[in-house]
Amino acid sequence: MRYPSDQKARAKEAILQAGARALRTNGFNGIGVDGLAASAGVTSGAFYSNFSNKEALLEEVIATCVGEPFIDSESGSLAERQDRLREWLAMYISAEHRADPASGCVMPTLSADVARSNPQIRAAYQRKMLRLVHKMSNVLDGAKPDREKRAWSIIAMMVGAIAISRAMPDSKEADRALDSALQTATALIASK
């Protein structure tokens, strides 16, 4: 029986997407290859035919998901790009994002795992972070060094606020952490 020519690519994409959700939820050390394969609805053998090991999947998740999706940082006026960034930050630094790690950004859930991973994965993470800083700095005004500094600060607040608020019980204090980070991140969009 012949399989469609794109079946392997579709299977790899399904494993990647399901694996990303499972890693966001469980962390790198919280799930094994069998669990990752099961989350994608494939066998462990199918997993290994697409990824040599769990680290290879993590590297692909990092390369595919870190900093994605982000607003269009190239088109429109600076004011329009800044408005889109404000809207995006309000969505990112939110109770809804906090409550749904499986569908949310990989940075709050996997950054600590990446820090403990091999140099190749850490290098992939750094490349994606630098690309995100570049995109975000395109939305900010002022001199380039100042824009990059503010972009790093905004990203640190985004990731930190979600990670910290997820560690807290769903309460007024967790919401305050999010609200404070959002206000500060938003204030950094325009230079003073």
C-alpha cells in the first residue's frame, strides 16, 4: 500500500504540534517519548522515525514556536505598529494566557528546561530570542540601543509575569502581578 507523498511531513508536523502542547503542559522532564507519541496519536516508533530523541523534538519546538506568533512589525506606521503591540501584550499578559499553558507561549513554560539542555538547543533558543527582540524593537521608537533594551525588558516582563502568575493560586495577587507587568510593559513602548 502506498502512502501519500506528504504523509511523513504531516506526521512530523502532528508530532511537533502535539509535542509542543505536551511539553508546555508537562515540561521537558514531565513527559517521556511514549507520552509525547501518545499525545500525537502515533506510536513511539513513529516518533523515532521523525525525531531522533526527545531533545530533537525540543529543539524543533524552540525553532518553531519561540516568539511566534508575533505582530507584523514591518508594515504600517509606527503608531499603528505600537497599537498592535499594545493589543498583543494585553492578550499575552492575561489571565486567559496564564490559564492555558498548553496553547500558550513556550517561553514561560520551557525556558527553564532549555537552560538545562544541551548547547545546540540553547543556541536555537538564543537565535529565536534575538529575532524576537529585533522584531519588537522595530515597533518601538528612539535610538536602536534604547529600543533593544526596552524590547528585552518587555519580553522579560511578558515571560516572567506569566511564569510567576502560573505559580500562584488563581487569585487577586496573581492578577495583580499580570496587571502590573502589563502596565509597565505598555509604558515601555514609547520612549520618554
